[in-house]
Amino acid sequence: MRTPLPPLAAAAAAACLLLGACGRNAPADVATPTTGSAAIPKPTGSPRAPLRDWPEFGLDPQRSNVSEGATGITSANVARLRRRAVTLPGTVDSSPIYLHGVLVGAAVHNVIVVTTTYGKTIAIDAETGRPLWIFTPGGYEGWAASAQITTTTPLADPDRQWVYAASPDGLIHKLSLASGSEDSGGAWPARVTRDATHEKLAAALNIDGPYVLAATGGYLGDAPPYQGHLVLIDRSSGRLVRVFNTLCADRRELLIPSSCHASDSAILSRSGPVVEPGGRRIVLSTGNGPWNGTTNFGDSVVELSFPELSLRQSFTPTNQEQLSATDTDLGSSSPALLGGDRVVIAGKDGVIRLLAVSRLDGHPPPGARNPHRLGGELQRLQIPGGGELFSSPAVWRRGGRTTAFIADENGTAAYVLRGGRLYRAWQNAHPGTSPVMAGGLLYVYDLSNGGINVYRPGSPRPIAKLPGRPGHWNSPIAVDGHVVEPEDNGNDHALGGRLEIFSVR
């Protein structure tokens, strides 16, 4: 949700420019230690199993956005990929998913699946760009061309026979991959909000065991009432199993938003809920809203047990009240799991915060009856280039070393975890959405100028730029010989859009 800089943030930005010490929004006390790009390991040159599927945003429930699997795309051929621009009946202001060799109709296809801002879900043949089926939710005409949109990335079921997709009326649909027909048995489609005109489905869907994870936020302008909440949906029946409300957290049901005394605290980030390794805990971040440490968790990182969705611990910055007042959401990005008991979160205030997973607020996780404390980050750094960050990092772990690639509206950078702290290894001035790394190459979509900058992970200099139009929250995937990128901005409320497919063959 982009807004002009408020006076307080503007003053901080001016101070940063004068001192040369921070990004546009970052406070002047934030400094960033650096290291050489040699600290980033080189991708392996040995053969790896092919990367055939990209079933969800971030590739996996941990939202790593990274695979070392072979894609067929290399530094030698990336600049010569065959380009196909596909016209769509809507704007895909999110990311695609991809499944190799699945049955659609009577034939086997390599399939791209996308959801438009007005809820049309489309299966596309990756080799030809031809639509295989289009699902249009009931009621589409009632919100088409309005401000009621979704930016939720769809999700493939592990059985590779179903996909889950959102529509702006607050429903999650279970669709046959073979035909696009909707499962209407049990409780499908699943309703995850009781006021879809105020609660937006923005974050990507995720999966943990037998459950689909869906989260809600608010629309551009933050019109109350709404509450960010997380819902567990039984994949088989469509039944809502658990609900965690980030405001009025003592209430465990799907709320009528006006019945809660507090509003906002959106779960709006691209990754949405992030599943920790082992699948027994979930971590998520929230946007602007009130905080009291017991029932209200605006501008916080929250860790929940799974599947109970019981609050385990949380992190909230000491300046939470200021963040909420100035619309500088902590939760504009998602927590990224770095390993080594570290998680990183970056937001619209221009600050990267490094946290300990085991002690999010700087203390052992408190008992359920105790209030949660403010503060506790281990480190604060500048986001690349300053400005506001709405993307999700890519986290690459190899050879005992961890590298996080982060992009925002003014730059792209690589950060290395060493001795439990982050160091910036390189930075450039190329804008970007959520980076992905696959087959040894890093892909970053340029939302401002269009196209995809392609990097070797150890260098800030692109080795190629794949052409395309500007966009918003869209981000690419690189899999099975293809790079796939949606374009355009969902806030334009257009009924058409475009998808770029770049292919080796």
C-alpha cells in the first residue's frame, strides 16, 4: 500500500541524504557493515537434478525462493532465450506457479497457472502460451474493474491434481488441474473473511501438512474495519480448522470486522505465513495497527504453534506506535528464515531487522499469560537503496554459508550471514521485486522499468536483461527451461494484462 512519505519520515529521509548514512526512510542511527563479494559462495558446477516444478510462491513452504536444481538456463544461453508474450484476460499482480508433465484434458502439458486481480485463474501451456482452461468465479461481473482485487499467488496441491486460488469475494477455490472445474463438495469453496469489501486476499497461499494457509489484509487506503488473520483450511473438505486474529487475538473465530474494537494489522506481504522447517511452527508479519502485547499485534513478527495456531512469541519494534502512525508497515515484507537461529524482517521504514528465532523479543518465549515485550532485535541495517520494501528475500544456504538477496524500489543487494550477523556483500541501483535464484542464476524483476535483470549471485552487475513492461508486486519463476514473469499493476484496475515466457527451446 503505497502512500506519500509523512512529514516525520520525510525529515528522517533528508537527514539520511545529508549524512550519506542510510536509505530514504531509514533512521540515521542505522548503519550497515560490509564484506567482500567473495563471501558469497560460487554455485556448484556439478550436475544437479532438474528443477521441474514451482508449486507455490517462494518454491517451498519456507519461502526460500531458491533452488540449485538445473533449469536448463545458464549464463551462456540466458541472453538468447526465446520470448513469448501472452495476452491475458486480466492483470496478474502476483507470481505464477508451474507443474511439469501434468494431464490437462486428454494430453500431458507443462503448465503455468496464474490468478488475475479479479479472480480469474488460468492454466497456460508453457511451450505454446495457449490457455488450456480459464476459471471465472461466480460474481465476477460484480467486482470487475473495481478496487476490490486480489494479489494472492495460487498454490498446487502436492498430489498435482488440484490448485487452490483466491477470488476478491474472500473465497479460496479448489480447482481441478485437469479441467479447471471447481470442487464444490464439503465446505469448498472456503470463505476466509466475513467482509470481503474491507479484508483483501493479498498474501500468497501456503501449505502445511493437510492444511492450506490463507491470510487477510486491507485494501489500498487502509479503510477500516479489517483485521489481519490467518486461517487453516482442510485441503480435503474445505472446512476452516483454526483462525488466528492479529487483533482481538483472544477470539479464535472468523470475525465480523466491525465486532473487533481494533482495526488494521494486515498480513499483506508477498510470502504471507512462512512455515518453519519441521512444519510445527509458523511465523508471519503484520502491518500497521494497535499493539498491547496480549491481544493486539500491529507491526509485529508473530510465531504460532501449528496446527493449534497458539501464540508462542512475538517481536515488535520499540517505535511501533510511530510505524503505525506514519504508515511505515513492518509487515510489508515477510520474515525470511536464514537458519542458525536467525530470521530477518524488512519493512517500509527502510530498516532490516535481524532477530533470533528462539528469542524474538530478546527474551525467552514468555508464558501464555505474560505480556510480550517491545524490541529485542540483534541488528539493524539499511535496505538496498532506501525507499519502501514490499518484496520477499531469496535465501541461499550452501557450504555452511547463508546469503540473502533483497530488492526494493531503489536497489538490489546481497547480504551474508556470518557469526550470527548480517553483512552487505554487494549493492546496486536496480529496482526489484522478490528475487528468485534457480540453477545458479539470480533473477530480479524491475518493477519500475520493466524486464528481468539476471545476475551471477556473487556480482552486482547483471549478465543479461530479459525485456518486458513495468509492474508492481509481480515476480518471476525460473524452472524447467522457462523464465515466467507477469507484468502490469493491479492498482490500475485493468481487465487485461500480459505474461512473459522466456524459454530455452
